[in-house]
Amino acid sequence: MSRSIEHASFPQHGHAHSWRGLLLGLALCLLPVSARAAPLGDAQTYLLSAKRLYEGLDYEAALTQIQLARQVPRNRDQELTLLLYEGILLSELNRWDEGAASFKTALELDTAAKLPVQVPPKVSARFESLREKKKRELAAQVTPAPALPSPTENPSPPTEAASPASLPPSIVTVTDSPSPEKELHSYSLIPAIAGGSLVVAGGVSWALSRGELNRLRTASPSLTSEEDVRHSVSRGRTLQTLGMGLLGAGTAGLLTAAGMYMLGGPSRPTTIGVGTTGQAVILYGDWP
């Protein structure tokens, strides 16, 4: 009874060993996959490692860290530092053309970039030479502003308007304006009419004054009292003075009209005044 049990237990023990081997094989197969899937470090870690290796003069190992840094995300500053380290390490390894390419790419990002570590003079001189070349290229790309047209030194004089004498005879216009003599001849009628009217009025007043004088001389029956006599004397004197003044003004008007008509008018305004003393008329002023 016990043998049969022991005999039956062997297959079970062998079956357990087979499962263990299968699980171990699967683990060995999956181990490289998990190792490959392990996350890499960040860019800054690789850059710091590259700096330590460069300072230890292990340029090959430092360049390997730079290549690993290219496989992880990085920002602009890290990219710039990576390119500068790469240019330095390639130059130290005498790979000048490759190093110059890395330097040029870094200067594309920032023309004022500075090397992150102390480098030999030959590497520094090569980097500065590439910087100056890049600056000249950028300056050449700037399009100069168009120059404004300069004013002419000797501007042509302004064209003068053509005078009537230079115009063709067919378009010269001559206006026949009336002469001052003709105008004065036409205006002389006004003082003539006014002067004639004043002379007539003066003559009437003078005649009325003479009538009052005759009444006094002939002792007219209409003068019945001393008051009538005084009134007639006063009225006669007033009419005589008025008549003489009107006659004088009328005579001045007639003389002015005659002067305007015959002489073409005076060269200056004519001023004539008329006065009376009660017995005579006085004319004064500037005559034409």
C-alpha cells in the first residue's frame, strides 16, 4: 500500500520541477526586456557627468554622456549646453570639422553663448572665430533702408508769369479807361445846377428886400404904426443878408462848374467860403 503511494508521488515531484524551470526560463527571457525598458536619466544628469569626465580628461566617456543626453527630453538651455560640450570634446579629440559644426549650431541658438568650461586657447580661438563669422552673416542679412532722394543743389528758378508784352499780340487786351477830364466834364453839371438854383433864390431874396426898402421910402399906407416900420426894416435886412449869401454861394457853384468843365477839374479839392457883412458878399478859399 505504501509503495504504491511512493511510486505515485514521483510523477508529482517531477511535475513541480518542470514548472519551476518554466517560470525561471520566462524570468530570464523577460529580464533583458525590463532592463531595456528602465527609464534613462534626465539631460542635466548627463551634462553634469560629462563635465566631471571632461575635467578628468576622459574625453571619450564624456562624449558618450553627451550622446545619452540626446536621447532624453531637454529644454533650450540644456540643448545649447549640450552642443557646446559636444564641440569642445570633438575639438579635443582633433575632430575639428565635427566640433565646428556643433559650435555653429550652438551659435544659431545664441550668438552671445559662452563656453561652459575652461578650454585650451586653440579651442577658444576657434570658437570666437566662428562667433565673429556668424555676426557678419547676420549683419549682411539686414536689408538697408532705402535712401531718401537728396534735394537738388541748384534748383531751377521759379517760372515767372509772362508779362503782357511777352504775350502774342492776338491775346493782349487794352482797356480804354475814361480820362479824368471826361469824368470831370460829366460831373460839372452838378455844381452848375446847384449854383444856378442858389443864384435864383438869392435874387428873389434880394428883390424882396428891395421891396421892403421901397415901402419905407414911399411911406406905404400899410405902415400904420411905428411897430410896422420896425418890422419892415428887420424883414428887409434879413432878406438882404439871405439874398446876398445865396447869390454868393450860387456864384461859387457856377464858377466851380465852369472850372471843372473847362480845365478838367482842379488838381486838389476846391474850398470856397461865402461871408457877408450885411452890406456886401465876400468869397474866399482855394480856387481851381
